[in-house]
Amino acid sequence: MKKFQGDVKNLIDNVSVPTNRLNNTVNQAIETAKSQKNVRFHKKQKLWASVASMLVLALGSLLLTTHFLGAADKQEQESILYAQGHAGLQRMVEEDRQTNLSLVALDKNIKVTIEEGYLDNSELALSMTINMPQNMNLYSNSNMYEPTLHGELFVNGISRSNFSYSHHSIKHDYTFETIYTLDQTRNIQENDEITIEIDNINGVDGNWRFSFHLEKEEEYIENRDYTTVEDAIGNSFYIGTKRLSPTLLEFTAKTTIVEGEPLEGFSTYEMSVIAIGDDGEMFIQDWYSRGSNQYEAPYHPEEFPFTLGESVKVSRSVDAYTYRVTPYIASYNAREVIIPDGGIGYNWDRIAVPLEKGAIISTESPVEVLAIIQEEEHTIVHITMDPSIPVMPRIAERGSKDHTKAISYKINDNFIEVKYPKLEELKSQEIFMFDATYQVFPELTQKFSLK
Amino acid sequence: MSKIRSFFKLSEEHNFEELIKAEQAKLYKIAYSYVKNEQDALDIVQDAVIKGYKSYHKLNEKNYFSTWMTRIVINSSIDFLRKSKDVISLESEWFDTGRNEENKTIVKMDLEKIFNELKPEQKTLLILRFYSGYTVPEIANILEKREGTIKSQLHRTLSEVKKKLGNEGGEYYEEVSGRC
């Protein structure tokens, strides 16, 4: 006890204090507080005028938004499954394959609404809205702005899962939106009664209970064939059982890399997963989860050789059945950042240029922009780059940390045609690559078809 | 009457300024424990001092000034993290070292790294219990939670610390656990 207490105390006590800056900060804060106290009275007088202006502005914005939103867009805009779900769930919403539920339970002045549900043979997803009473002190109750939620899911009265989490999207100050997901859903049938019982929200005991049925997407393809490929050096890549539902592709994989280029910077072991469309369009698929039960699984390899056995889930952004998987190692120049929920993350450095004809991204293997074409729903960019590089350039509004990923690409004789979601205001956009080197293992590429 | 009031207000302000000088280093260290960045920690202290100054007249028992300001700085730190979440979560790419939910790998790490990886509310418990030295009932009072809730959250946090410390942390933790 004393050792632990001492260590925690030392940990914080050893933080060096910038005495002069701290003195200045505190003095300045006191002066600011004094001056704010003095102006409070004057501010009150101005408040009503400001409120009136804001009402006019808000009403104006609301009218404009309502006018311009199309019906289909509106559904996607309002769907929590779309806003917070992975690419496979987003596609289900786009194709209207979710069940709209709108079930409400109210207890202790906290309103919980189950908005939508989706069920197939790989996952069950429910979206929820939580409205907290305005007198609840969200900070002091949980020390987290988002409420904590605890509950249980039953299928035909039998408990399937306890859940407890606190990561929600904040819609308004007292309204939160979240998605609950359950995997291994093959034995849940369309007519089964699904019950959600929430018994505690943000420390408040209560009873928020919902019972309902969900339509089920039955498509499920399982392929138990396995293939191992090996290159001349002895590196090998195994893909085992593959399972496919409308939203997810799952497979097991084992990679052994005995030799490669020296690893510098922040290295990660990755896989490029491409869904191949009927006309040869290559759709870039993101992984949804990767898991290994290995001790110290080498997701960030530091040396060779290494072996990684894992289970991979990929979000299906497109209704394709042929996939190409290529292992590679990416080594990034990265900066460490603190993740707000705790932990350490890494921001990868970008090499960015304005999105315009003739622009060249000066990466190790340069990328040149040949043309930009605006289509009705997409922005198409023609580029030249080394086609063996496993990632496509991304686009970001200048100064923004957000960015847009490529949807798909086609390799033509003299250029690569890359498709992005429709981008407005091209003048303010930049095209960029991460400052990284890629070790690709093309001889280990596996291709499989599940139809 | 107004002169007496003004005098009282003046002495109260002086009192706040004196008290905050004695606490400011400690408050900075707590803020820094959350954000690990000098400028952000200074911003948090500034925010907390402004809030404290404005509400100081509501603090009836001045002996609790330290506890009261600790609570304000903790809330300001969490508020800061919540606000920066909107910004940071839009960052191009980051690699969460805990990205692999199915990975049951237990990696032995030192206490500082483990502490940095804890959630803000877990850090709060360790700071209040083991840095500030508050008892469980006092923490419950500060965080406006039931003692039972604090005990179970502290237990869960220490279990997590134990797990991450690996075998080496086992005995270490058992000692800690006995006193919670």
C-alpha cells in the first residue's frame, strides 16, 4: 500500500512546475475573473438582444436545411446507425434494410429511445437516444460528460449479454446517442423476442425495458477452404475460414515475415483488403476489428522474424463477393498524442499539396494529379503513382484535421482513376499521403471468391 | 453599508489570492496528470482559478479550500478533455494501442505508462486516493457518489492496474487492495 501510494504520489509530485508561467497564469486569471465580475451587469442588458438575434438565425438555418435536404439524404442524416456505424451498417441504412423501432421508456426522468435495429448472422446493432433531465449534473455524477449505461440483453427470455459502457456521441447538452452491438448472432431468429433491460444510467438505478422483434438479413456464406502462399524468402500468408454476411467479411489469417527492410519510425502490420466489383473497380475496404490471442501480438513489429495469427472482420462498404488481401508493413513518421479517453495514440505526419491539376505529392514514390472530374455523386481524380503502394491519397479541407478517403480505384494504362465522395469547394481542398514507407508483400496476395 | 460590504469583498479577494498561491503548484500538477502538456495544463489552471474566484463567496467553510479547488481543477481537466475530443477525434489517423479488443495480451508496463492510459475518471480516483490522500467517504463526498460506488470503481481501477503491471504487480496490488 505504502509503496503504491508513494509511487502514485511521486508520479504527480515529480511533474516539474513552470513557476514563472504558472504565476503569470494565475495572476492573469484573477485579473480576468475580476474584470468579468465587473462587466456581468452590462452583459445582462445585452443578453436579450443576443437571444432574439440567435432565434432569428436558428429559424433561418432550420428553414434552409429543411428545404435542401432530399428525402433519402434525410434518412441517412437522421440515422444514428449511419452516423456511428461502420461502413457495412451505413450501407444497410442507405439501402433501407434496418428496422425502425422508435421505442420509448421513461423512468427517473431519463428517457431512453431505441431508434433502429439491424440483425444478420454476424451482428445485431441497436441505436439509442438518451435524454437526461436538465437538472442532472453530468460531470459530478460520473466525472465523464457522457452518461454511463448498464444493462442486459435477452433473447426469448434467456440472457445473452451484459453491457456497460460510457462512450456516446453528444447530440445536445443533455441528449446522447449511441450504438449497442452484439456478435455471434447466428442462433437469433427473426421471430425471436429480443429484450433490452437497462438498470442503471449515470449512477441512477431504474428500469428501462424494451421488447421487440427484428427483421433478419439471412445471407450468410461460409467457406472453410484454407490456402497458404509463400514467397522465395520464406515469408508466408495463410487465410482460413471465411464468413460473409451483408455487413461484414470475417476470416482467420496467419502471417509469418522472416525477413524485410529495416523497420524505422512507427511501424504497423496491415492488410490491404480490396473488394473487386464486376467491372474491375477496386473498392477499398476498412477493417472493423482485428484480434489475436497471441502474447504480445506483433501489430507493431519491431524486428524480424514475426508471426501473427488473427481473426479479422472487414466492413463491407459494397455488395461484392470477390476479395483480394495483401499484407504489408507501413512505417510512419508519427507524433504521440494523448487520447481523451485515456491512453496514447499517434498522429501520422502528412505530405499535402493543393488539389489541382499538376500538383505533385513528394513522397518517396511521387504522386501526380493529372485531372479532377466532378460527377453528380463523386469526385474523380486521375493520378500517376506506383500501383504497388497499398493506399490511395486522401483529401482534406485545408487546415482541417478531418479528411476523405478514396472509395475505389481503377488502374488504367497510363493513370489510376480514384473515386472519392463528392467534394464541394475544390479550391480549399488538399490531397495528401502520410509520410510513410510501405513494405508490400505482393507474392503473398490472396484472392478468393465467395459466390 | 456599502462601504462595509466593499471592505468585506476586498478582504475576501485577498484571501482567495493568498490561498490560491499556496495551492497553485499542486493544482498544476493535477491538471498536467490529465493532459500531459504544459500549455494545456496552464489553460486548465487558468479556467479553474477564474471559476474558483467567481464562486469563492459560496464556499462557507474556507478550511475546505484545497479540496474545493482540487475538485474544480479535476472538473476543468475533464471538461477540457471533452472539448478537445471533438477536435482530436477528427485527427487523420491514430493508432490506439488498445485497438485490438479481442486481444487478451497482457503487457507488463510501468506505473507511469499505465496511469497515462487510464480513463480520466479512473485517474481521478487514483489522484484523490493516493496523491491527495482522501478517504473513500471523502472521495464519495467530493464526487457526489455513493461510497459503495467509489469502492467498486476503485477496486476495478486497481484490478486493471494489477492486470497491466503483470505478475510483478501482483503482490504490490494485493497490498493496495486490502486497504481500499
